Amino acid sequence: MRSLLRKSFVAIILVVVVISLTACIPTDEAKTQVAEFLSCLSEGDYESAEEYMHPDSPINAEYLQAFVEESQKAGADLSQGIDKISYNNIQTSYYHSDVDGKRLVLGGEVTLLDGTSFELSIEFVDNDGGYGISQFSATYSNPI
């Protein structure tokens, strides 16, 4: 009986691992897209930045411009350019909800060329509606 339970447990773990590996959004690809997305924002090219958004996301070029303007008010002037992005957490999942699909969340610190930095969390979604950034948030430790 214990042997059957052990084999069942191992089989379940293997299925979960296989599903997890096949369900993942490629992290390196997402990191590249984050860098390109932030580059577009720092250059003021909000239309190009919008192309990185998930097709179902309501975030458009005007929203992205407002985000950059609010970031400037908080002391993070993206127009200074991006120096580096340091990732400190990655979450990936396959989920079932109204928008079935795969999800990847990258979190880390963005350092600008002027030395200021902020925390960024950015979520990618890959589902029948398309692939792209579904949402993002920034946290400023020393807002003005």
C-alpha cells in the first residue's frame, strides 16, 4: 500500500513539473522585452512601448505617457535613460480564469543613468488573446 502511495505521489510530482516546464513564458525573452519597453518609455516613444502591451490590456500610449510623467514627479526621470535592471524575483504560473493562459511576473530594481532607482514589477500574459505586458507597477522609495 505504501509503495502504491509513493508511486502515485511521484507520478503527481512529475506531472506538475512537466506542466510547469511547458507552461512557462521564456524568462530571457521577457527580460529582453522589459529592457526594450523601458527604452521606449525613456525615449518618449509611447506608441512603440504600447506594442509591448497585451492586446487585452487597456493600457495605451496616453497611459504610458502619464506613467512617465508621474514617475518624473516621484523623482525617477526615465528620460535620463536606463543604466541597469537588476531582477530579484521571478514568478511563473499556468492559470485558469476568465483569460486562461500563462503568466510571468518579473520584479526588480531599475537604475537610471542619473543614479536614481525604483522597484518595478511587470506581468506578462500569454493566452488566446495574445502575448504581452498585462500590467506593471513602480515603487519609489524616496518620492518628492
